[in-house]
Amino acid sequence: MPTQTVLADLTTLPVPADVLALDARDPLAHKRDEFLLPDGVIYLDGNSLGALSRRVVQRVRHVTEEEWGRALIGSWTLGAQEGRDWMALPDRVAAKIARLIGAQPDEVAVGDSTSVNTFKVLAAALGVAAPERRVLLTDADNFPTDLYVAQGLTALLGGGYELRRVPADEVAAHLRPDVAAVLLTQVDYRTGRCLDLAAISAQARAAGVLTIWDLAHSAGAFPVDLNGAGADFAVGCGYKYLNGGPGAPAFLFAARRWHAAAPVALSGWMGHADPFEMARDYVPAPGARRFVTGTPMVLSLSALDAALDAFADVDLHALRVKSLALTDMFMALLDPVAERLALTLVTPREPAQRGSQVSYRHPQAREVMADLIAAGLVGDFRTPDILRFGFTPLYHSFADVYRAARGVQAMLEARA
Ligand SMILES: *Cc1c(COP(=O)(O)O)cnc(C)c1O
């Protein structure tokens, strides 16, 4: 049978009553209507590109037609009394993200990409570490851009600065007196394994090592408590679980205790204390705003600002509870058939060690995912052999999970 037809009716596949009952009891079920999800598709890739919220559509129309189209340059300052001016956008968005990651609003800066922000926080961390500590420690399997930015910065610094890559499990054993900082991604993009941010931050602090967390697959997926953990720096992505849209601005976190001492490597005018004074010398703005570099990306920041309103009335604990229930259910449905269908689970079953995705190895993962996507079940393939399914507690139902698991099963049975 052609694989496409196997899943032809996936989004209308009948769902058992016990699954429907879970949706009926789901306190977040109403959030789904805030998003525009295409018909005939089960979208399990919100961890790569979050779905479009209706608020974003309205806001982007308003910011283009009214704010840009009519008010033109006046919009930089228009509404400044109420904090609606474009100039204040980075700070406004920062405050919304702060709540999701356990930070104070003045500890978050928004703009640029995660990669660029990684450069900024690495430079800041290496700049406040004791001079005899010149090693930047990281997970050897960290996300490529984290590794590349760290390579670029250590090469630029020279002077004995070095990137040391060790397996994630051995990080604790490598917190030695020559280590300045450790750069870790909390949730592994392939396996979905979630590191214990609080425990590792505490171990690092005890060893005099600064922590830099990449929250790309954490922020908006479950509550993060950076200050509760005593983390030093962090970065994260605007277009994954925060649903800010393709290429959305990213964020960085710098704990207050470092604001005064941490160097701002990309000291641009928008991070100046008074940009329009046009002074000759850089004087940092108060708080993390100093890490904003250039002119705010108004269109994409506005989209992210609107997207973040989806979280305003959401209990972040409920978000985590639902996320774990979704991923638990997906694994439970595939468990009985996994071995027969050559699926090897690589995501931890232990809830505390799981992000908001489920991943399997499969010998033909690339082809299987291409077939699934063609049939309207969108996850993604990650080299060399990983099938990755992301679950977004804001807009996924338990019925989606049921249909997705049955779809994966049907597709693999049809291929066998
Ligand atoms: C997605 C992702 C990024 C993305 O970086 P960009 O600069 O936005 O391309 C960074 N780190 C991790 C761990 C990611 O998963």
C-alpha cells in the first residue's frame, strides 16, 4: 500500500473514550483555539518552529499597517507613557520571558539570535571568571551552534582560553580549578533528555564555575527557575515553544550579581544608558538591557510580544503536568509495538529527565519521517537515525497524541 494512503484519515481517526475524557478534563484545552493549525495535519514540530497564534496575525497587521504605515518614525516613541513605544519593546518582551524562566525582568535582554546571545553571555562569563580559569567546559554533544560559537570565541580570545568538550554525564567530574564556566543545553535536541539544572548549577557553584544554560527546548515548554537554581547566565530561542515565528528574536539572561562586572562584548548603542545622547563612549544601560546591541527588530519583536501573551493566564506547573502526560501517553501507546517495528526509545522515561519531546532511533529514520510528513504527521528527523516528536502543551490534545502514535505504528507496519 502506498504509505500516504495509510494515514489518509489520520486527523479524523476515531479516538477512544478514555482519551477524549483526558481532553475534557484538560485545564489547558481552551488554549488550542488561540492558534491557527492547518487542517489535516498533526503538527509535532513546535519544538523547531512553534505554531502561529491568532494574536500574532492581528499584531503583525497592526504593526505594519498602523504603527509603521501611518505613524512611521513616530512609533519609536509613540505611546511611551504607557510603555507601548517601539523603543521599549525589548524590555517589554524581556519581562514576559522573565516569568517563564524564573528571572527578574531586568535580568533578561531580548534581540538577535540564540547564537549571537550565546556569544554575548560566554564573553560575559569568561570576563568575570578569575583570570586563572580559562577553560570553557561543554557537553561534547551540545547543539552545534553552541559548540561553534564557543570555538569562535575561545579562538578570538587566544591567551590560553580553551574549549573542553566532555560527555554530559562527566561534566561534574570536570569542574576543576582551571574551568571558568560550563555551557550546557538543558534539553538535548535529539534525545529530549532534560538535565537537572538546579543540581548541576549547585555543583558548579561549589566548584567556583559559572553556569551558562541554553534553554532553547525549555523556555515555554515547562517552568524554569534560573534564580532558584542560582544560575549565572542563559540563552534561549523565541521561535520554538515561545511561538514567536520564524527567526524570532532570542533572549539572554544575566543574573543581577554580574551586571556591574560582566563585560559587554557587543557594546552597541541600543545597550547604551542614553542612546540618543550620541556620546563618544559606551556607558552601559542599567540591568541586562546593556546586552541589547542594535536597533530592535520591531516586526519580529512585536510578533514575539503578541505570542507571549498566550502564556499570560497559564499556570506553568499545569503546563509541565500536561507536557509529561502527553509524552507519557505517546510512549505508552508505542511501547507494545516498538520492538517489532524497530523503534528504540532514546528519551528518558523518568519524568524529571524528560523535556517535551519523544525520540526514537529507527534504521530508516530519514525515509520514515519523510513519509510521515508527506502524510500530514509532522515531526522531524535528526541525523543519524532519530525520529523526533515534539509536544506542545499549549495546543496539543490527547487525541492528537493518540492519532499520532497510531499513525506512526500504521506507517511502520505498512513499510514492513
Ligand atoms: C534551536 C537551537 C538554537 C538556535 O540558535 P539560532 O541562533 O536561533 O539559530 C540554539 N541552541 C539550541 C540548543 C537549539 O536547539
